Amino acid sequence: MSNSQSDIGLVGLAVMGQNLALNIADHGFRISVYNRTTSKTDTFVEAHPDTPGGLHGAQSLEDFVQSIKRPRKIIILVQAGKATDAVIASLLPLLDPDDIIIDGGNALWTDTIRREKELNEKGFRFVGSGVSGGEEGARFGPSLMPGGKESAWNELKPIWEAIAAKVDADTGKPIEGAAPGKPVEGGVTCTTYIGENGAGHYVKMVHNGIEYGDMQMICEAYALMSKLLGMNPKQMSEVFGKWNESLLDSFLIEITTDILQQDDPVTGQPFVDIVLDTAGQKGTGKWTSVNALDMGIAAPSIAEAVFARCLSAVKEERVAASEIINPIFDAFEGDKDSFIQAIHDALYCSKICSYAQGFQLMRAAQKEYDWKLDFGTISMIWRGGCIIRAAFLQKIFEAYQRDPNLANLLLDPYFKGEIDRCQSNWRKVVAAASVSGVPIPTFMSSLAYYDSYRSARLPANLLQAQRDYFGAHTYERTDQDRGQFYHIDWPDPARPQIEA
């Protein structure tokens, strides 16, 4: 083994850490790796003796730190939260000023803000980088969303650009990864500098919230085909396969096609039919929804996707409820093929609304934290490597090319035209699901969001009157300038007195 120093280091050799380390080494960068369990480090390095860049397995943190070129670049890929803080605390006494720590986990962006501030004050640099794409992405090309000081990004940039996913500049289609040891060249790289002060992890959080919405919407399309149309998994797989050649072309539609084709190796039944209907979550979708509430931004499609997982988790309650609550629903009557197209259109329109909400949330956060987010570029780096990668993102990129200050994707001419074209089918699907008792919360909430956003007047006027009545919270008037507040003396409503 060569004694030359490494270009970068990585702490944490779970599957994501191992795959990211191999990706880095395959692109010609020498990398030092460290895991608290030294046997894991030894096994990993011994299993991969011939990477182009080379792996150095460190037996101690001291050896690990000393094996890396200055200014050191050290990636942490351990459990978010206390474990990350513990690793940082153990590294700091061994580091020199201007060394760079990169947190590649799913960190809460406020933790990243805190860590960046604390480390900057101590003379170090901190990068909070979103890493999306799962195990395969980490190995062959993830979408990377780095935040922190720009000087730190400039040091990390050659490595991050080399290992990130690549997409075709014109079509936005991913350029497929090469075999290990043969890095992909060319194309647009799916990473860019996001900004300081936790921006990278914030953008990754919103990505994950959108991912929750995408997954739930696909599940609702599946439920409609299964419960209303009586289709079996193989038939549904054929439909999703066709959809993957349409505007819905995406990684999640692609894997849904495969999943619905899969038979259970134990029973021989369709695999999806023997999977228990309870979904877990790691918290990033919840963070997105809570932050939307904090920011005062409507993100109902994303929130409903989180709530759907919460409802799925109370399996025993649902089973018991199904034996007690038995309302009578109308059976579906209609043309099957035309309704499948309607489901396609409902999924597409709901997806547009979900992304519109995510980008509006980032727009609000930009003002809150004084970031300068490039929304077109963010959509571009999501076109490859990440879980929500889709042809659809090319259209979002083009929308922000047309208008970098676009307030909402629903206002872009392309997306307005698409919803104009598809919304009749969207409404048919929501109506049919309602009368037939099939829960489609993200389809329904997305339609309500669309109808609310396009409404010049909402019933909040009555709500404000209610608030003024019971709590003297005041109200604004339609015949006066905004920002002027009034109150009626409600105890004697027969003779109201208007007070400025």
C-alpha cells in the first residue's frame, strides 16, 4: 500500500459510507476511511484492493487525520444528531485551522446552522451537504447539495463534481453510470454550491418532502387501479411501464413498474400483495411539513403524504375500524381505459402542485435566512442521481430559465397549460374516488391547493370576522388600503361601531 497522503477522508462505514468511499476512489482520489469498529474498516479495505485512487484504512482517529492532505477534507456519514456531534467533537482536537468537515447525513438544517457557526468561530470550515440517491446513488453518482463557506466548497468541488451524477445537457436524461473504475465523463453535473448557513441541508430536506409526495401519489394511482378497476399487479405494471415513457418518466415510476412485476419468492403470489401496508419514515418529510407551517407556506400535498404514513402505521386500529365503519359507496362505472388516462393526468397535476409547494417553501426560506438560491439550478441537479429524478424536472428548469423570479410554478405558461389540459380528468378522478370511498389524500389536497391558489377571493373573510367577534383580533377592509386594521364593538352588534 502506498504511503502517500489521501485527498479526502470519510468516517462511518455503513452501506452509504462504503459506497460513497468507493465512488470517490473509483474517480482517482485516494481516500482514508475510519470506522469505530476497526474490523469493519479492515474488511472493507481488504475487499477492495484495486481501486484507481486507493483506500487507506485507519486504525485510529489520529492515524486517520494525519493521513489526509491539508487542508483536510473529512466526510462524516453517521447517524444524524448526537452521533454526528460526537464525531465532530472527537475530530476537532486533531485538526488544524481551515480544515473542512463535511456532514453528508440527513441533518436537520438548524443543526447545520449551529455547527457551521460553532466551527467557523473555532477557525474550521463546515459543509452541510445533502446526498441523495440512496445506496446506488452513493456508489455510482448521487445528487449532491453542499452548503457552507464558498471557500470550503471550492476545495471540495473537484471531488464532488467528479462523483456526482451526470445528465444530458439538452434532454435532462441521466447518463448511466459506468462500471467501477470507469468514471462517467461529460454531461451536466448534478451538484452545485447551494449557499451558506445550512442551505444545503435545507434544500435536501425539501427534496425529501417532495419525495414523500411523489411516492404517496404513485401509491394512490395504484390504489385507484386496484380498488376501482380491479386490476392485478401485472396489469398495473404494464400501465406504469407505459407511463414511464410519458411525462411521468421518473425513477419512482420505473421502480414501481418493476415492483408490480415481482413475485414473492416464498408464496409465488404477487410480491406487493404480501407486503404489510404500514410505512415507516425517518423524519425529513415531517420536518418539511412543520417548517412549511412555521413559514406560513401552504404545502398540503407534502403534509398529506406524511399523514398518510402516520395513518398506515395504526394498522390494528384500521383493521378494527373496518369492521365497525361500513358506509355504502357507489361502485365505479365507466370506461376503464379512459379512467386509466384520467389517473395519469391526476397524478401529473398533483405532482405539479407538490413541486410548486416545495419551491415556494424554498423561496420563503431564502428570505428568512438571507440565502441566494438558484431554483433553476436546484431543479437541474435533481435531474439525476436522486430519488425524485425525473424528466419532469427539465420543465421546472426551463420555467426558471424563463423567469428566475417566478412566484409559483402554477403561473409558468407551460405548467398552466398542462393543468388546463389535464384538470378535467383530475377532477373526475377525485370525484370518482370520493363516491367510491377510495382514499387519495394527496390527489384531493393538491386539487384543493390549486383551486385555492387560483381564487381571487377565499372565505377567509368570514374567518377574520369570527376572529374579531370572539377575540377582538381585528380585520382589514376591502374598501381601505392593506395594513389598516379595524374592530367592531361586538357586544352590541345591533349598533356596531367601527374603530380604526
